[in-house]
Amino acid sequence: MEKHLEIYAQVAAAVITQEVIDGNQNEYLSEVKHRHPDRFFANGSPTRSESSHAKEIALFKSGITL
């Protein structure tokens, strides 16, 4: 996959965000950021439930902004 990005798309780095129509995709952003830490900057979406605060703090510590 990395080779494909470099050869065909000429992508060295990118910012990935999410829109509301597909729902919260912070887990996916975290996976992408973990697999390619130097290539992607991820911008997630905060949730409104108190039960998710610890999960959001963990995402922030992994490099995803909310």
C-alpha cells in the first residue's frame, strides 16, 4: 500500500479528517495513524458521552487531535 501511495498518487504526507455523515471514525483514524505515524496527521471527532472521555484522551495521546 505504501508503494502505491508514493508511485501513483505522489503522496508524502496528508491530513485525514472525518465528516459527520459516516458517524464517528476515530478508531479508523487511530489505526491509520498507528500504521503510518510519519505520513498522516489525523483530526478526529469528539463524542458527547462521558463514558468515552477516557477513550478520547487515549486517542489524543496517540497523536489524533479532536
